[in-house]
Amino acid sequence: MKKLTGFTLVELLIAASIFVVVMVSIYSAFSAGMFGYKGIEENIKISQIARQILERINLDLRNSFAYSDSDAKFSGAKDSLSFLSLADNYNNNEITPTYAFISYKLEGDRLMRLRRVNQEALKETSEIEAEEIGADIEELVFSYADIVAL
């Protein structure tokens, strides 16, 4: 008589249980990784937007200049900043540097960049070009230092 070889029902149940435990562990690790990735991805997106906004302000500030010895045309508050700066102007597919009066203002939860260019820069009543450069901003505080020559 030949001896039949194979797995018993108990052996199959033990193997299936081990397989299920391993698969649940792998799924849990994968799920936790995806959840963490989504959270990090949102933080990276916010950081990139903040970096772009700060780079824009930095470029304008690096190109700023004093209007005269007695009046620099610089003003600032907690939620706004205004100054004269050299800015690129786009006309007829050409970039030309021009002077501009630039203001950054936090209006509600939006950061606005306001600009008057060329001869209109110093006129308080001239037309203002407004551009929203940030939205859904919870808090923004401008701080600066003023160096007074003796």
C-alpha cells in the first residue's frame, strides 16, 4: 500500500494564518507610509509657496533705493510695507527696468502686491496695479530696522 503525502488541514490553517498576519503587517506599514507622505506633501507645498512669496519680496527689497536724503519713501507697519524699487516692466514682449513704488499689504487672508510705475510712482492718486501673491495666509508680520545716519 502506498503512503499518500500532502498537507493536513491543521497545517493549511497554520500556513494561512501566518500569511494573513504577514499581509496585514505589510498593509499597515504601507498605509502608514502613505498617510505620512500625504501630510509631508502638504507641508512641502506650503513651504514652497512661502519661499516664492519671500523671494519676490526679497527681490523687490534688494532693488530698493532712497528717494532723497530727507525722504526715503519707505514706510511700514505690522501688515504693510511700501518702498521705491527698480522693477522689471513687461511691454510688447520686452523687459525694461523701471522704477516703481511697491507696497505689500495683508488684506484679510490675502497678501497683495501693489505697484505704481514710472512717473506715476510718486503720485498718490495714480493707478495702482494690484497682484495677489498669496492667499489663505493665517499670519504675517513685517518687521524692519531703520538706520539713521548721525
